[in-house]
Amino acid sequence: MHTYRKKTIIILHSLLLVFFLIFLFGYVQLKREVAILNIGLSYYVEDMLILILSFFSMVKIVYELYNIEHHHEYESRMKKR
């Protein structure tokens, strides 16, 4: 595996952890009935928005990790060079 792919995987795992922590923080704030951002919406709408966006971000990161680690065609082309 190439160096830039290893670095990309480390960065994506770090982002996955960050979005998971944001998701947990949003869930805790939702249970406490406190808004995270205080942008003028109700606490429920703000916290649910944070939960939904962080969840879909985690799904996207897992998808990207899967594509990076299971890209056999790319590996075979790089070995031929």
C-alpha cells in the first residue's frame, strides 16, 4: 500500500472519530433538551440536524474507506509499473 493511501486512511479514521464524537455530543444535548448552536431554531431541530448530518458523514467516510482498501484493480496496475 502506498504512503499516501496510508495517510488517507489515517485521516479518514480520524474524521470518523470526530464525527462520532459530534454525534454523541448531539445525542447528549438532545436528551438534556439544550440546543448546540443556538441559531434560532428549537433545540430539537438543531440537535436532530446535527445528528443526521454527522451520521451521514460517518456513512460517507466508511464508504470511502471501503473503496480505498478494496481497490484491487488499482493495486494490480501499480504493481505492473
